[in-house]
Amino acid sequence: MAQDEAGQREHRTTTVEQGRFCLARCDCGWRGPARRARSLARTDAEAHAAGG
């Protein structure tokens, strides 16, 4: 896994569509809630990658 200077894993997120829903996933195993709006799933992914 990629690491930054502090030794923490870099989070690589993506969005996945499942039927009418879209959700964010990360290579660390995190999974966001299912959303109807892709933009909200992307916001979830950005917040997770930023440490939130």
C-alpha cells in the first residue's frame, strides 16, 4: 500500500453503482452508505479520504 510521510495508508476511493444506488468504497475496506445521488457518494468518499 502507498504511504505518506507520516506512515499512514493512502486512501484510494471509488464509487460503485448497485441498481438505483451509488456508494463509495475504499481500498482500506471502508464502505459508505448507499446514495441515490452520485454526487453525495463522491462527497462521502472525499470526506473519508480526508480523514473524516
